[in-house]
Amino acid sequence: MATKKVTVTIPEDLLDEIRAEAAERGLSAYVAEALRFKRDRDQLLELADWLQEEHGPLTDGERAAAFDDLADLDAEHERRHRAAEQHGAGESA
């Protein structure tokens, strides 16, 4: 994959937190992942707006079900993240 070097300005305290979080992946990989996530989120919001224009707003029940599904996905993501960290820690021990 082709890459291009750019210069960005980031608040110092945020940069310190990101560097600590990025650790082995590296700052560039962390930032690229965050930008992809933001782009994907923006596209999903655009889709949600279009769907609401076409089909009307969500009901309270639909909204609650969607938030429940998101919570389940977040929990699964966290579980996998912890498992990967434990697996990585086991390899380096």
C-alpha cells in the first residue's frame, strides 16, 4: 500500500496518550486506523440520515435495540482485544 508523509498538529497531552496507547503498533498505524474509523463512522452517519429521510425516524424501540446491539459489539471487541493482549503477553514471557 502506498503511503504519504504528512504533517499534522495535535495537542501535546493527546499525543502523549496516543503514543502510550500505540506502543508497538506505532504512531502512524494508530493514526491511520483512527482516520479510517472516523471516515467509516461519517459514512454510516450519512447512510443513517439517508435512511431516515427515506423511511422516517427510528422508533424508541428500534433505537434501544440498536444501542443494545452496539453494546454487545463493544463488549465482544473488548473481549477480543483483551484475549489478543493476553496471547501476546504469553508469547513474550
